[in-house]
Amino acid sequence: MQEPIDLISHTAMRELRAFTKKTGQPTTLELVDLAPMEHVTEIEIDEEHITITYGEETKQYYNAKELRSREWSYKYNDDPEFVKAIGAVIELARKNIRNLPENIACPPGCADCCSGYEPFVSKADVQRIADHFKMSYKDAFDEYVVPRTSADGFSVGYLRKVTDDIASKCIFLKGSGSGKYYCGIYSARPHDCGAFTPVGCDDVDTKIKRNSGFAPGSPFGPKDRPRRSRR
């Protein structure tokens, strides 16, 4: 019974023999990676080279994970076909450079990010909130912050929620519902909140009309704080 022909190895061997005949350089099949270029995970292009990472494999241990992948790099700028192909990619990028994401601004009163999201606070954030309410740092921290110090010590915790449920709304969120929400300490809000960008945000309440609007009500005051159980 005849063994099946390995067409990939057979083709590679012919290519190697042709290369050896053309250049006089010895070649061996064992030094050629015959794995197909599949599961491409990254393509990097600079002004001279294109590098493709593919064939990623994961080996899981009890306490660690080993990732292995293949990488193919090619100096394309001497290859007219590649230069043309990459030029086409650049033209596509130029064509789409002004495309805008679905969400570039928060609809008025949305505040979906004020539920589920935990804005971390620094000491400066806590002090700003304390100054806003004319409280001491310690009183503001105890009342409005859940302690959780970051590894570098920059963050000291995150803002409390109305309840212990992570999906609950921020303690400082005011308003009657989506489309009517507003921040009760907007001028003193944490840096995490001020730095939030809605660009491409998936949490936007799409039921709110973009051209709607409303006048925010009274700011948050200590009297608005729901009673919480003290352990």
C-alpha cells in the first residue's frame, strides 16, 4: 500500500531545490516551517517591514499560562506587489479617517456610566469633595468613599453606591430617571468622572433623544445621603 504524498512538503522541497540551484546555497527541508499561516493575531507595518504574528497556541499550567506563536517578517519595500497592497490599505485608511464612532457625546441626562462603574478617587479627589461640603477629609472619606488602596497608593478607594449592589447608582447621582439624571457634585466630581469619554461608549441609553435637554435640579447635600448600616 502506497503512503499518501505530503503535497506541502513535496512543494517545499521543489522550491528549496530550485533555490539551491539558483544560488548555490545548501537548503534542508527540516529548517522550513511548513505550518499554514492561520489564526493571525497581529499585523504590524512600518516603512520597510511587515510582520505577521499567527498560529498562537496556549498551554495552561496550574499556576501560569504559556503562549506560543509564530512570526513572519518581510522587507516589503523592495517588492512592488506588496508596496501596492499596503498602499491600498493606506488609501482605505485615508478614505475612512473622518468616520465617527456611534457615540461621541453623552445624551442629556443619560448617566448609564454612573451605575455599574466604580470611579476611583485619589486623596486630592476626597479633599475636593470635603472642601465642597466644608467637611474634614476624614469625614468625607468615611461618608462617601469605599476604601480600596491601589498598589501604588494613588487611589484610596471608590465612590459609594446607594446600595451595596455594584449595579446600583452612584451616591451623588440625582434626578428622576434616565434622561433626567445629573451629577449632584459636578464641580467637585472625581478626576475619574471628569476624564470619562463617551467616544464609542456602549452604555449610552439610546432611547434618549440627542436634541433633548433639561434643567438640573438642586445639588447633592449631606441630607440626601441614604442611611447605611454601619458595621
